Amino acid sequence: MRRSIIAASLVLTTSMPVLAQNLDALRDGLNTLPASLLMQNRGDLAYFIDVQALHRLGANNPDLRPYLRLMLGTDINALESLSRTDPAEWQERSGIALDELRFMMGYGVPPNVVNLWGLADEAATVEMMTALEARGFESAGAAGVIGNGEPMRIDPQQRDPSDPWRTRIGAAQFASAKGTSVVQAQTPQEALLVSSNQPALGENQIFATALAGLEQSVGDNWILQAAVISPVFGLGGIEPALVLSPSADMDETRQTIEEQMAALGKGIPPYLGGIIADVQGESTGISIALAYANCETAQVAADLISTRWSEMAGEAAQGEMTSNTVESQNGLCATTLSVFIESDNLELNPAYRTVLDAYFRRQPGILQIGES
């Protein structure tokens, strides 16, 4: 159950935070993403997975299945294949050793999905591109882009769950180098576009502010995965299954819809964007950082999110809660909320699942934007 709420206001220029163990990986991941993602009408802009942190989770327990913990709103072929393939075989098929893969980023909706492999250094990027060419990848017509077939072509004979460079329908994939990362895309044009020199999402003040908030809230814990969100994340809708089910009781359906519509009117102040992180240390937790135009609004949001968490999150997601506001050097302000729970199951994070599940189900969630 919930144990405490601590509210405070922190200024980055005067405080010395204990940084998250792997915040650099998340920062580097955001810097691989094109800033143009903000133009998409999606609440979940992108997903981050720290591959090394995820494997460290099960280092002392060979029976642990760390990939069960992941909650992704997009496809990341590398992780799907890695979860079911011997590491040695996966290395041969992927083109890179597992210990050189720092993180994965993914965004988009199938079939227009983009993945980014965050590697140890630029030498690893060259090594991976060379290994893919040795596996039969050829120039795809765009400068610096190689591929293993025809774009978007369904080819069931090429389906291979252990191959991170084939989709579920056997479609070809295309790769290009981008600094210390390798872009994986569905077409040569997309691979070329993502790897081109353009503004990065990590350079945007909104997500720089969210990162500043995470620096304070995550502490010396590890970020296993994170969802990068836009304000659309807080604009929930009525659950489609309520009106699509042919066997639904109409009176009950009408009542449920009315209840959801009433819930949609309540929420927190509109935010500019943010990051939701699955955090692991001595205990399991979640850390949320949302960017606001000023700290006055951010403080209102911090108080409301804390209250909504206590009222809306299930018992399994309640724990030690801390809410803060963090003023960023760029003039914006972050609202942060961290909740650490008591759980012996490292394959599941009920706190992180609480927030993502509501979005996936199109239900009013804790981060719903609305009147306070």
C-alpha cells in the first residue's frame, strides 16, 4: 500500500542529483530520434529499451525471463528474435555481439516501423554494417543504405522468428549507419531519411526538461525501458470494445460509456510531452517526468498526479511515492512522480503497466489531461 508522499521543488542549477545509472543511454537514444516525430498524432512517440540493463536483471537467475517485462506499442524485431534465440545464433544473424548493443529505440505502426540499434561506438557501427553485407545485404539504391530484398514484399518463405532482419511476414529490412547507431527500416527511403543530418528529438527543450526531471527522480536506479510521450497520451477515448461487442448489454454499455465520458473530463493540466520510465533498483518502480511551461503549473500537476495515483492505481501498484518539480535551465519545468513498490516478481512491473495499459486500452488514465 501507499506509504508516503514527499513534495519538493528542485532547481537544477543549484542541486547535485544522484544520476540514474544509465541515463546516458536514454539520452543517446533520444538523440537518435528525428524531432519530426513530434508532428505525429500519437501519444506514444517512441520506446526505449536498455538491453544491457534488461540482461543484468536476470544475471543471477537463469530461469528469469526479462523480456516478459517489456511493454511496447511498436515492433522491435531485434528483441523479439533475441527473446527466443540462442545468443550465439542471434549474434550471427544480427551482425553484432550482444555486449556491444547498448539500447534499442523503436517507433511507428506496422508496416511503417523504424528501429535504432544503439551500439558501443562508431567502430561497432562499421562492424555491424560490414557483417550485414557479409550476410548478403546489398546496396539498396540510396546512399549508404543496404538491404536484404524488395521493400514491403510479403515473402512467407523468408519468415524466420530468429532473424531480427526479417519481419513476421518475411519482408526485407534496410540498414544505414547513424553515428553510433544503425537504423533499421522497412524501405531504403526511410532508412536514408532517419540517418540523415536533421534535428534530434533529444535536442528539443521539452524532452531535455523531461530528462532533467528523470535525473532527479530515478536516482541511482536503472531504467530498463521507457515510453516517450506527447500530449496526445493524455487524451484518452472511449474503449472501442464497449460499442463493438455484439453481445454487450445496452443498458450496461450506456452506463459505462457515460462513466468514461465523465472521467474524461477530469485530469491534470496539459503537458508538453514527457517520459515514463520502468525503473529497477533494490525495488521495482516507475518514474514519470512531464514538461510544463512553468513550475506553478507543474506543482499543480504533481499534486494531482499523486492523488490520482492513490485513487486509480491498483493495490499492486501502490508503494513509496515521491513527487517533485524540477526547474530546467531552458525555462521549462518538469513534474516528476516516482513510485517504488514491494514485489518479488522481476518479470512484471505493475506500476509501469498501470500507466501503459490505460493508454493501450484507450481508457482514462492517471496522466489524463482534463479539468482538476
